[in-house]
Amino acid sequence: MSQASQSSPIPWAALKTHTAILGKTGSGKTSAAKSGIVERALDLEERVCVIDPTSAWWGLRSTASGKRKAYPVAIFGGEHGDYPLSVVHAEIIAEAIGTSSTPTVIDTFKMTVGERTEFFTRFANTLLRKNKGPLNLVIDECHLFMPQGKVVDPRSGAMLHAANNLVSLGRSRGLRITLISQRPAKVHKDSLTQVETMIAMRLVAPQDRAAINAWIADQAEDEDAAKDLIADLPGLDVGEAFVWAPALGVLKRVKFDMPKTFDSSRAPDATGADAPVLAPIDLDAFKGKLAKVEEQKKADDPVTLRQEIERLKRDAAKPLSDPQVDKTALAEEYARGRGEGYLLAADQVAKILRQDYKAIDEMITRLDKAAEMIRACADLLKAIGRPIEDWIDASKESGSPPPHVSPATRPARRPRGHSVEACEAPAAGGALMPSRQKVLDAIAWWSRMGIEPIDRKRAAIASGLSPNASTFGVYVSELIRDGYVTNFNGGLGLTNQGAKCASWPLGQPTRDGLRKMARELIKREAAGRVFDAVYERYPDAITRDDLADVMELSKKASTLGVYISESTALGLIESSRGAVRAADWLFP
């Protein structure tokens, strides 16, 4: 084939990043991917791998007329496969592709949904770890591998996780991924948002155009251009598309050339005399690569080593019928083989243990912390002088907090600047770190209003942290461990020690103060505007449709739900029966 054209509609720099080609059936997605990306890469002898669930890519082996050979692409699976495709060989195939230069097509059309799901999960996980150097990876009908929405099958959940990892982490491993889909609304957003170049072809369904709009909102943020593009999508001709690469300053309407290779998606019945001429490939070279990977896998497999040891034992136990055999030499050889086998097995076990050492060490640390907390609880129960079951029953009847955090027994609240000597830091921990002090002060801020127990989300926001952040949970756990804070009735409260060591604020919590703290935790500006609109309606609720009108969004746009979810995750907005309302605690 000839050298790649430099006048392609897709900028050359864009092909070194992730790309998405989105359009309805018949809009020309596959042709655009072939002529605009794959054939260009093959002309430059770059590495290419196509995941093909529709059996539409084997035609790369022949010219458009079908009369001459084209690219020497190895095909796994399908009617035209050079090699069979099996779930059990997914890791071997992935490693062979990731470490060789032979272009490949993986045709999963004949697999069941379960087989395809398991194959892709193993393949993606292995390719991410084993790939070496730039690899143009095309995933056709990508919504089958990274679906948006609830995933009820555990195997599909594992596949989705593997697919999202492949896209989000793949670029650092040399992967240049092209996602192709006729249903953009069904492509998981964690993968779609990693795309840097969007090729939008004819789309009619509103929900699919909304997915394009959501990508533009995240990547391009050009509202005027976005409106024009979305409005023009239904009227695009076959092969026409908008190419948008915001990082490169590219937005243009283009017409893709027809591929130079055989259109195998439109000629499924080409057999016999009408079959295209396919380019030969070096089968022996690729089989050698697969055999080498398989051999290495077996050599590293402890199960295989144990089986070999057992075979040697059985062979040694057989009676010796030949009187010329040197039994002493045979016994020595058996002992040597057994010793080497055990050494190999021990080496493999040691390798696994080294890999898991960090996880084991973290688990031991967590267990130590749990033991400290258990000991602290035991000391607390001893100080109370009554069984914990009696205290629980009494607490349920009276609704009062435990004795050691009762407002009646707590020292008087102190203004900022109280005496340092009044605070007795625990011997093990020393003085409180600023981050822990900030959380303790936030709990005291709410306690000043007589609110106990204090909701964790309120405490987190008052301390300037997201309630979903793992760091906040760590700080609270350490404050509980060291005796500053107690956890009761589903919330938080101060102990006597915590009351002594808190820096008590001078003023009451105000609405403006709470609103400012909450607003600073909302990362996206659009999500912040949604929060503002809901906040202004308090104490009334606002329907999602009315909120969409206020935000000038389509009532069917998925982006509105994304913006709402940022505030609901922080506990700032409550959602019920199609309406949303600001949380009561924001209005003291």
C-alpha cells in the first residue's frame, strides 16, 4: 500500500491521543476509522490492533476491489481467522500483541456475550500491563465493553472496570485508543471523558446528541460552537463529520475518503470465486510468539511445577525391570530434580509474597489501629462502670448521650485563645496536628448551637473537607482513638478532653458562612450554579424540569443529573420524586 496521506481530515497530532468516532448506523463510522486512522497507521508500519465484535474488519487484508492483497493483518477468530479465539488464551494473545509488531484484528463476533465479556476483561488487564511501545488500539462498538448505566452482571462490572482502566491509564503505556460507537449515550462517561479528539457523524437520537454535548461541556466549553454542531448532526451526509480537537484548536466539518481496503462489512457472503484476495501473513512467526508466551506462562505457573514434581514421584516409584539400571544414580537424580522443583516453587511463592507485602503491611497497620480502638472502648466502659448493654437500653429510653459526652458534665465552652494548659494531649500522639485540630474545631462550631449528635457531613464541610474524602474519615477515626471525639447515635460529639482542646469560635454558625463553605467544595462551576438555584428556592423544592429551564439545559440532558449528583453526594441537596431541595441544616 502507498504511504499515508498527510491531508487527512484528522490532524496527525490528534492520532497520538485518544479519539472517539460517534455516529448512527450507516453514517460511515467504520470507513472513517479505516481511511482516517488505521490505514494511515499501517502505511507507516505502526502497530495496530482492532477489537471487532461485528466481523467488519477482516477486509484490511484485501484492496477495495478485492482483486489484490493489502495489509498483512493477523486475524484471531471469526470466519477468516488465522488463529482460533478462546477465553482461556486471552492473556496469551494480549501479551503476544503487546510485545510484537504484527498488526491484528480480534474478531469476537462468534463469541457468546459471556465469553466476550470474560475475554475482553482478561485481554484488557493483560495488555495494559504488558504492552511495549506505541500501539493504535481500535475498539469498535465500544459501548459493548464500557456500558453506561447499571451493570447487574458481576462479570460485566469487571469488564467495565478493565475498559475504563485501559482508557484512563493506557496512554502512559503507549496505547492510542480509538472508540467507535453508534450509541454515544451508552458509552461510559469515565472512558468518553478521556477522549481528546471527537469525530461526530450523523446522530438523530436526542440522548446521543446530549452525550456529545456533555463531552463538549467537559472538553471544549465553547457553547456557541457546541450549539451549532449539535444542531447540524442530524443533517450530515454519509461520511461527513465534525472533527473537534480542542487542545489543538481544531473544529471543522470534513468529508472522509473511502477506505483503500475491502468493505467486509457490506460483503458478508463473498465466498468461493467472489472471495477477495487476502494478503498472506507470517503464521510461523506469530505462532512462535504465542508458543513462547505460553511456554513462559507455564514455566512461571506453580501449579505446573507441582504437577511436574508429582509426575517425577510417580515415575520414580515404578518398579525397575531392567537390571542394568543404576538404582543409586536414579535415586540421586530424583532427589536432585525434587530439590530443584521445590526451589522453583519456593521462588514463585516468594515472588507472590513480595508482590503482596505492601498490602499485608497495610492490613497489619489497620489491625493495630483497630486493636487500639478496642482497648480505648474497653477503658471507657470500665470508667463508666456499667455494662454497655445497660447503657444502650438507657440511652434509647431517655434519648440522652453517653455520660462521658453529656453537655451537663462537659466543661464550659471556651472562646478562642483559651489556656494551653487546660488541654491535655494524649501521651502517644502529642499535640494535635493542624489538620486534626481543624476537624475538632468544626465539631465544636456546631456544638456551640447545642446540636448533638453532629452529622458527619456538617462537620466535614465546616472543616473545609469533602465528606466523601478518605482523609476526613481518617482524621475523625484518629480523634476518636485519642479521646477527643465520640461516635454515638449515628453522629459525632465532643468528649471532655475534646471540649478542652477545641478552639471555640466567637460567633454562631451563619447561613452565609455555611453557604460559602459548601460552595467551595463544589468543583464544577456548572454544578455550583445548580446548587445556587436550588438554594435560592429554599424552603421550597424545585422540579428537575424547572431546574433545567433555569440552567437553560435540555430536560433530557444527562448533564443535569451529573451536576445535581455533586451536591447530593455532599449532602447539600436532597432529591425526591423528581424534585430537589436544599438541605435544612444549611439554614441555622
